[in-house]
Amino acid sequence: MKAPFSAYLDALTPLLRQTLDELRPYYDYISILSTDSKGLSLNLGQRRKAVSNTNMTTECGTVIRVYKDGLYSEYAFNTPEIIGESKDTAQRAKHLAEHLKNTLDQQLELLKATGTAIYETGELPDEPLELFREKETEQLPEEADLERLIALGMELSDEGMKTIKGALDVLVNGSSTHISKLFLSKNRFLRQSYVYTEASIASYARSEAGEIKTIYTGVSGCCGPRFWRICGWS
């Protein structure tokens, strides 16, 4: 199956495109990057069991980058309040563009007012480019059978405790994220969606000499969250 591109980002695209058009007269270069990533994480062991629908790569938000007077400014947001209450996309775009311009111009004015030394950088290239890609995956993290994943993970931890001499704990960890990203500029329209998964096992044991020994192994790849089977651990 293909990892489907975010419906949220698809719905947001017209607003962001019109916002970019509203800002173009004021800046030499503008780009917008939006992400919408859903995922899960499991941390399983004899002393701790934690399951969450977030991990280090789950996120949802937008960052705008503008170029003016030899330097770049950025502003990130994920709150709908700054978009305005109007249902008309053009009006919402005007409201958002005004908010962004005021905020970004304040950053530039602050640098000038404080006499801050500026490291001038060149304008980024913006050759025409379009891309839409949904990468293949076996499963989506938001559709995973968590009870099954937990059961298999605990079987691995329990088996490790039985087979490793002096075992204190065997930790089985996994995380998976369904990532969607949208990039817009004057000449570029890029969209991609994929699933990225990581899994690891770490064992802690006490040797006959009383030393604590640790063994760790991990894998990662663009696959679904069927951690333990994919890794060959079950």
C-alpha cells in the first residue's frame, strides 16, 4: 500500500498558496514548509511499559522563510487563530499574510535598531520543480494493532530474561511515523508521504564479577510498525 499524503495539508494548500502570493511583492524570496506527521512509540520492559501516539518525529505545523536585504527570516506557527475567522480563503490569506509580514518586519527592524552584525547570504535557487510521491509501506502507524505489538514486544522481553544469564531487564523499544510534507515557493510545489520506523532491544545483566553489562541492537527503515516481525526478532 502507499502511505497516503495528508488530507490536512491538501486542504491547507490553497490558503498557503494565496498567502505566498500576497507576500511576494514585499520579499525577494519566500518558501513555505508544512508538515503533518502521525505516529506511535512503545517502550517495553520488566519495570516499565509506556505506549504513546507521539514520538520525536510526530509534528504538525508550518514555517515560512523570507529573504530580504541580504538575510533570511523565519516564522513558525500551528495555531488556526492567526488565520482569521472568515470562511473565504482569499480573506483568510490576506489576514495571515498581514500577520506574517508584520511579525517578520519586526524581526528586521529589531536587527537594525540594535546594530546587530548581519552575515549576508545569497538568495536560494528556485528553479521550477513539481513532485508528488507516496512511498510504499506495509502498514500505517495510526492503524497499527497496539495490543498485538505490545504482546509481541513483551514476549521478547520475557524470553530475554529467561535466556540471558544474570539479566536485570530487557528493554524493547519501537517507534513509527507517517510523515507528510508540503513545500511551496514561487516556482516549486513539492509533496511527499512516507512511513519511517525504528526498533531496538537493549539487555542489562550482572556478571559473576558484579559488573553491569549492556548489549544493544537496533534497526530502522521505511516500513510499517510491525517492528518485531520485520526485524526478524519473532
